[in-house]
Amino acid sequence: MIHIIEKKFKGLVDWIHYWRNLPGKLELAKFEMEDVKSGFKLREESLNKEIKFLNSVIKQMESGDDDELLNRQLLEKYPTQTIAWNARSFPFSTIKCKVPVQVLITPNDPFIVNDLKEWGLYNTGEDFETLIPKIYMKIRTKYYKYQFDQVVWGSNEVWEFPFELREKGFTKGFDCDSWANFQVSYYRAAGMPAGMVWVVAGQTDLGGHSTVYVFSQKDNKFHHLNSTYGQFKTIISAFPTHQDAKKGKDKIGINKVWCSYNDICARSHFKDKIIGDLIIGKSKD
């Protein structure tokens, strides 16, 4: 009898102990469930990030194909030519040598790349529509000053490499062709496809000029970012177009093109022509 009572008493004690500890067990179970839910949530967020990243990669690949096709079309739109500037001299000599205009664009110049990095404008992934005007204004703020070649070099016309501007120093200033080569070198270093950015030399309402035309994918037109500055816009498509120059709405824009070039190729509708020291096609005898 006593054995039976002890057994029932022990069962009662165990039952009381179980119910006393039940809230703690339930709380622990609740925490464990929260951990499981949190784990699932983190995993879901991680998967969503991976999916978003993969979608962006796919989009870039698809866009890259379109951009490459557009770049080729723009590069091949007009006939390429051998174009040289024939007013440089060999060292310690007055003998002139011909400089292919493409080599005047230097996107691999480490000083240019470092500038873009310091400005936070290198490999940012930003749309060129807004990126290029930012670089355009950075160059103006840090470097730009205008001066005639005769004052700077003692010669009527000098087409320099960008590194020569840097070594000469920017305090005196430089003219339109100098700044055109300088600016396009920066735009190419920033990753803009060659077909979308050109130095363009030709006739304006105010005389001969060398300047910069940049393609906007917003309206599929080339726009004039004047090498010697003037008006400023925050997007490429807000700058004047080539047609604006032809209509007299952009007095310093090119209305009659002599040639265009970047670091990849040079183009002209002339087969053989000499314009000052600019030789298009056959070399001067």
C-alpha cells in the first residue's frame, strides 16, 4: 500500500515539475522557432540578392551586345581615312613629321585615369548621359584656360598630346584643338565607346574650330560639348546637336566637317585634301 502511495506521489511530483518547467520549454521552443524563421528569412534575402545580381548580369550582357552593335555602327558610319597633322618637328630639327591624329587621344594615360578615380568618376557604372557632363565640368574647373598657340608656343597652330598640356602647365592656357584632344581622352578613359565620342574639326559660323561631339542614347543624336566651353547642361541630350549648327542655332558648332577622330580611327568624306597642316588621304610630297 505504501509502495503504491509513494509511486503516485512521485508521479504527482513529476507532473508538478513538468508543468512548472513548461513555460520555460515553451519559451525556448519559441526562440528556436524564431531562429528557424530568421534563418529562412536570411536565406530568402540572400537568394533574392543572388537573383537580383544574376538578373543585372544578364541585363548587362544583353545591353552590352546592343551597345557593341551600336558602337560598331557609329564607327563604320563614315569612311575611314589616313589623317595626319603635319606641323611637328623632329627633335633638334626643323624637319616636319606627320602625326596620325588618332594617337593624340590617350585614354590609357595613368594621370588621366587617376584624375577620374579621384573625382569618383571611374568605373562607376553611371549612365554616360550624366557621367560625361560631370567630367566635362571637372576638366573646366580644374584645368581649363584659353589661350592662342602663338602666345603659348610661338607658333600659329600646335596640336598637342594631353601629357604635353600637363607638362607645359595649365596657367597660360591652350586653344580648341588642345582641349578637344584632352577632353576626348578623359571620356574614353571613363569607358565611353569610341563610336560615341569624337574630336570633330571643321568650319563654324565663326571660323575653323576643333571640338567634341558625343552621342546620346537618350535621343540617338550627337551633341556638341564645346571644347572651349560656354553653356553647361547636366545631360548630354540637352547640349546642341549637329543640326543646330547647320541651322545657325549653335554658332561655334561644326556646320561643315573636315574630319573626325578618336583613338580608334579617323574619318573624312574627303579622299585627298590638305587643310592647313591637316593632311587627309595622300601624304604631301
